Amino acid sequence: MDQFLTLENIHMEYKYRKTSIVSIEDISFSINRNEFVSIIGPSGCGKSTIVKMILGLISPTSGKVLMDGDDLRKGEGRVSVVFQSAALFPWLDVLQNVEIVLEPLIRDKEERIRVAMKYIKMVGIDGFENAYPRELSGGMKQRVAIARALSTSPDLLVLDEPFVGLDVFAAQAMREELLDLWDDQNLPPHTVLMVTHNVDEAVQMSDRIIILSKRPSHIIQAKQITLPRPRNTRSDEFYRTVDDVLKIMSG
């Protein structure tokens, strides 16, 4: 296995004046290249804390986050993220919201626009490149966020509950489209880490699900999902797998 991202003996403790709270007790796992991994667990178990560590926004109290075997801060891997909220700049149109993340990477403005438009078309919102966020539905805003995240050709795409604010139909359509993009080896991203509380979503999308305990969290199980792709979310095998994950979570 070609390990790309590794969390090694991660411990996270928050100190508040005279008290402290242990959020993460001891977590170790790796994500391989070309793998889609989900993290699932109860609210407050440290899922978002793990995302912040991988993005380099916070450091663990102890333990290491490694990318390609090097400390995350020294590694050259490119990481993009899509959050629950699309977090678009309201004063920029769709094209500008995607183009802005390319400014540090591509000097030529025409080339930036070409790359931005490529990903705008890829997520199905071409024709809306001159629209402003206030003019878009929630699903369309998330499509812009995904186009922006993919435009930098990330080695790792981090999804932090990206479909939670969407209606059932929009969420399912975006899951399927994102899986199609991930499955195309000529396009980024090749490796995905998703944080979710939705067991059905995790089973539909993942090669492996890392199931966390309640706080202070540890890994209960890293469950391999072997259902053939594309997955039939109405099949008996799918429902059985969802039930297996729920049983593991309930302990």
C-alpha cells in the first residue's frame, strides 16, 4: 500500500484555566493514495479537530501528522477542503470565487480563467459563472466550493460534512458526481478524506470507514467497505453494511 497521509498516536487536550478536556485519546491511521476514507463518530468526538490538524490549522498535544512520510508542515502535498458552508466571497461572482485560489499558483490571468472555467463546467454550473452567491441555491454554492477545491489539483481533498445543508436529492446528486470525479484517474483528487455523521453516505462513498468512539475518542474499528461500485443504495447488501456500521458505533 502507498501510504499518503498518516496520523500517528494523536492526542489532543484542551486546557481551560484550572481544568482540561481530552478530546482525542490516542488515534493512529493511514490513508493510501487513491483511497476514499470516511471518519464517522458521535458529535464532539474530535472529527473536526482531526480535519484542522490535517489542514495545519492546529497541532496535536502529542503525536504526528505525516504526509508522504514527512511532517505535515514540511510536506509538499497540496490539500484542499470543502466545509459544510460553501464559504464563498459574497462580493465575487462564481468565476472570481474559483479564480481567486489560483492566484498564488498561476500568474497569467487568462490561464487562471481557463482553469477556473474547466472546473466550473466539470461540476455543472457553467452558465452561472457571472452569478453572485446570493443568486445561487445551496446546492449550487456547494458546487462552486467543490470547483474551487478541485481547481488547485489537490493531492488530498478533505470533505467536512459537505452535504449536510442540502436537500436529499441535491445531496445524492452531488455524492454521485463527486464519486465520478474521484474515479477518473485523469482528474484530481486521487485521495479523499470525508468527515460525516451520515452512515449511509459513508457506506456509499468510502473504501474504508474509521469509526470513532465518544470523547475522549479512540478508533473502535477501521471497517473496509467491499461493496462493488457504483453502489446500489437500495440493495440488501448495502442495508446490511449500514447496519453493521451502526452496530459497531453503538458498541
